Amino acid sequence: MVRKINRVIVIIICILFVLLLFFHVTPELSIRSHLFAKGFDYAAMHSKISQVKDEAPEVYKVYDPQPKDLTNHEPYNYWKVKKYGILYFTDYYGE
């Protein structure tokens, strides 16, 4: 019984690790997964993402549709993507 539980736990951890790798392998997927985790599910699936040329090379813009905060209706347009090894991680950059 204990071996079966341990096997299930190992399988769940492996699945979560593979999902982490999959959702952070490109900057666009990293931004989309971060938006989805923040609750902007429609914007995560349908918005366009492009790299901003004027800013630092790791800044991306999310538009059409813009994710907007529900409390003050300000858009979350710009996201900074940092690369660690082969994975990309996203943080909000500002307006």
C-alpha cells in the first residue's frame, strides 16, 4: 500500500515538473502561463505578444485584448522576461 502511494506521488511530481518545463520554455508561453495564473484566462489564450524594441530586449507587450485589473481597470501591458538556464520566467514590468 505504501509503495503504491509513493509511486502516485512520484508520478504527480514528474507531471508537475514536465508542465513547468513546457510552460516556461519560450518567453511567450511564460507570459501566457503567468497571465493565466493571475486570473486573466481570456487574455492568456487570445492576446498577441510582441517584443518591445525600444526597451530592454527582455520586455514584451501584451495587447489585443489587453489584460486589465478588475479593481482600477488599468492595463497590464508590459512584462519582463528573464532567462534562467533553458527556462523563462515572467514578472510585471509596468505601464
